[in-house]
Amino acid sequence: MLDTTAQQDTPSRLDPTRLQQLATEVYQSIGVPEQDAQLAADTLVQADLWGHQSHGLLRLAWYVARLKSGAMKAVTQTSLTVDAGAICVMDGHDGIGQVITRQAVDQAVARAKLHGVGVVSIRNSNHFGTCMYYTRIAAEQGCVMLLMSNAGPNMAPWGGLKKKIGTNPWSIAVPGGDYGPIVMDMANSGVARGKIYLANNRNEEIPPHWAVDAAGRPTTDPKAALEGFILPMAGHKGYVMGVMVDILSGVLSGSQFLDKVHGPYDPVNRSGAGHLMVALNVAAFQPLSEFHQKIDQYVRSLKDVPLAAGHEQVFYPGELEKQADAENRARGLALPADTVADVVRVAREAGVNSNLAQ
């Protein structure tokens, strides 16, 4: 917990710019180059701005521990093991997942602009944060992007009682007109594991459909859930999707898969995570301006329906995050006390100014 002085010095709403600066300096203190440190810090703060606190600064200490142990390399050096026109295979050599994936975006978009489609298969990477951080970048450049990744195991195969499959998230982003990109970002589990960690930090119960304990019994205790198994979304359907994402991300890339993948919660073992990225150049299908107009028509049609009881508006995919971002940038970020305390602790241990009130 924060000491009394830290509590007094910490405002109830925190400046995102200051948080990004602090996280950048923490990364740099461990040998991460400045540009890479800024990117890694931005992905964390942006997740919090979108309201995805399970993937925000809560994870800074986990990434720092992996960097300190050498499980994740501070200096990222990628290489192409296959370079074949629209397709390439990128080896991340255990570098920082955010840096590797950001480089892959540039590869995928460049190849899509040249060939209509760009496919990047990525091996030997690390956890990279929220998928939508990267798919949005491509959408803003006129490309539809699909990104998927495998992850450390926390789900059992359907009918089993052993962790084998990760949440294995995936995202699709589509260029938009007046509304901006339309974005889907989801895990194949009923909930991201980070949300259970967040509930544990907040001493809150979780819904009984999120997870089961080690004996396979439904639980509302986040500690028991972390020791047990996260449930797949939509029952066996989420299990099947998780398997396919693992195959396309891990097996196809030549990276690790199933329980050979280690997540960001593991401070010492190399990750072995793999990803698959596909970019489609909209202009290869139709003029981008026409596509923007059609997407605007699509969104307007989605919203032009009677509202159900208890709802104030109809959201298109990605709109909740867009609105949360605008509000949090205007008002500042309200983070859980335990997350703030952990960020302050990590900063102090790194010899970085931990004053968040600047």
C-alpha cells in the first residue's frame, strides 16, 4: 500500500501524460531504448484510457520483472525468416512484445498497399497488451486488420481439468468515416485473466460464470479462480476458437503453443508467444472514400433502432472505448489504489521520480 505521504500526494484523478512519462522512465532504467520505452508505456496508459484496466498500468510490474530476469529482452531485434511478397514470418527473438507487434503492423500495411493483402506471422514474441492498439493503427491507414495471439494457459480443454489453452485474444479493426475505426477486441475466454487479477487487487468477488476452482466448481473468489480455470466464452465454442487461434498464432508461425507458452505473469520463463496479423487494403476492393460512406451508413443504421429498457444508446464496436478515452483524457485517470501503489513502488525501485501529482 501507499504510505501516508504518497496517499496525500496522489490526486484522485491522474494525468495520463505524467503516467506515460513515469512508465517510460521505468522502462528506460532497465535498458529499454527511449522510443521503445515510450511505445510500451503508451500501450499501458492507452489501455487504461480505454477503460481496459486489466491491460493497463496494472501490468507494469509484471513486464519489469520479466525484463529484469532476462525472460524478455530489453533491446528488441527482429528479423524476417521468410520474406515472400505478401507474406512474411518475423522472429521477435524474445524482445518486447509491443515493439515486435508495432513493427509487424508496418510490415503488414506496407505489403497490403503493394499486394492488396499483407500477412505477417510472428514467432518468439511476448505479450503485447491490447490487440486493438495495433489493429486501429492499420485501420487509420485504410486497411482492415485482423490480429490474433496465443497466450499462457489458463483454460482447460472442454471437459478437462488441466490448463492448456490461453485466453488467445483477437481483434478486427475496420476503417471508418465520421465515426472513426470500427473495432472488435475479444478473448476466447469469458473474461480476460487480467480482470480476475484486477478483482483480486480490489478485494471484489467475480461473477460465478467467469471461472471455476481447481476442482472444477464455479467460484466467485478471484483467488480460487486464479488457482483454477477461466471458463471459455459461449462454452465449447470459445474452447474451439481458442484452439484455432493457438494453431494459427503458435503452430503456423513456428513459435510455442498450448502450455509451452508463458504469459506476462511469469517473471522468469521466455514467452514463446506467437501472433498472426492480416491486413487488407480497402482500396484494392473499392475506393476508400466509398467504403467510408458505407461504413457511416452502416453505423447510422445500427443506431437507428428503438432503445431497450435500461440503455441510453446503441454502441458500435469500439465506441465505448472511444468515449472512455475522451472522458479520461479530459478528467484524468482514476486507477485502483493497489495499481497506483504498485506503480509508485516500481518507480521508486527503478530510481525514477514517483510523484504522480506533477
